[in-house]
Amino acid sequence: MTIENKFKVIKNNIVSADNHDKKTMALLKKLLIEKDMTQQDLARLLQRDKTTISRWSNDSREIHWDNAVAIAKILNIHPVEIYQPRSQIVLRWYVNSSYNVKMYDKEDQHKITIPFEYHNENVRAIQANIPGSHVDGEVYLFDIPKVKKWSSGALGKYCYCTASKSYKKKIGKKNDVSDVIGILKANSDYTFSVINPLTGDPVKPGCHKFTEDDLEIAVPVKVKFNPQLLQQKYTT
């Protein structure tokens, strides 16, 4: 769902959540606590009266969008987070240095916060669990389709790939392009490969010289980030 569907701009440039009530109105008080900042600190940085900040924090006055933008800049967040919290999903999957997708044991699965604009029912989070690597801890978000899909924007990017049934039968499940992440590369003979970004080699033997018809799914990463960082930076 887009921001436009979740929010509507009403008169006087005020942004309100649909079905607006105190639970969805302003999250400013919670955000200030998370950022270890007082209402007085925010009032000083915004050059606003502290009574106004108090009213915003106690949901007795709505926050105009222009003010939300100014507050967000100070708190280093997206302005929409003042009206709605970031989305959370369960982190169930990971890749090791082989870049084969595996599932965490149930006790190791946990919720993580993701950028709200990337949340939908098909999104899947996969973490790089590669101690000693510069990518260790990074989370990749993919939209996993329910039907066959080959994305034209996948080439040259980190992709989540699964093999077609016919290719699995041909190459064998152990070697095929099933549930792997890697850089989708076009070869000179018009075939494709999925490359392990750490080694530069195909992720599996079957991840080299296959055709578009050999894949059931090839979707590029939507975003990657490290949730362990205090100030999360999102890059596409």
C-alpha cells in the first residue's frame, strides 16, 4: 500500500491517518524517548514554544506536514513516522557464505523493523549471516511473487532466484537455482548466471548458463540495510 493510500492530505496542509484517533495521531512522545531527547530540546531546535511541543506530544494538537518535515530532519527519520510507526516483519530466512537461502531455527526467528514504504504481504526479509564478512548482518528485502515472474530490472542486481520444475528435474535439486541469492548476470551466449558476490563464482553448478525459461522467479532486491545500526540507512 502506498503512502497515498495510507494517508490523506486535508485542508490547511494537515496530514491525518485514515480512521484517525489518538493511537495513530502523533507518535512524537515515543519518538523523543527513543532518540533520548526532551520536549524542551525539540522546542529549542525548532525554535518553537515548548507548549506547542507539549500539545503535539500529548495528542491535543495535530502536526502540520511542514512541521513534521522539520521534526523528522532533527530526529533523522521519515516524516511519515510521526504519524505511523515503521512496519515490522518476522526475520525467518538467512544466507551463509554459499548464498543458499536457509531458514533460521524457530527460536532464532525474530521481528525486525523495515521501512514502511517497502511493507506488503509478499515482502520477505533475508539476512546475511556471514561472520567476518563486511555484509554480515545486512538484511535484504524481496517481493516474492505467488506466480512465475522474471523481472526485467533484475540483471546486474542482487536477486532472489528459484528454478522452474523442468530445470530442477534436469539438473538435480542439489545443484539447481533453487532459493538462492546472488548477482544475476547475462553471459555472452545469451544465457544467465547467478554469481556469489563474495567469490565471483556461480552460487551452484546449476547457476551457470541457464535460460530465462529455467527460472520460476528472478526478482531484484528492493532494499538492503543493517538493522543493528542505530541510524539505519536505506539504499536501493
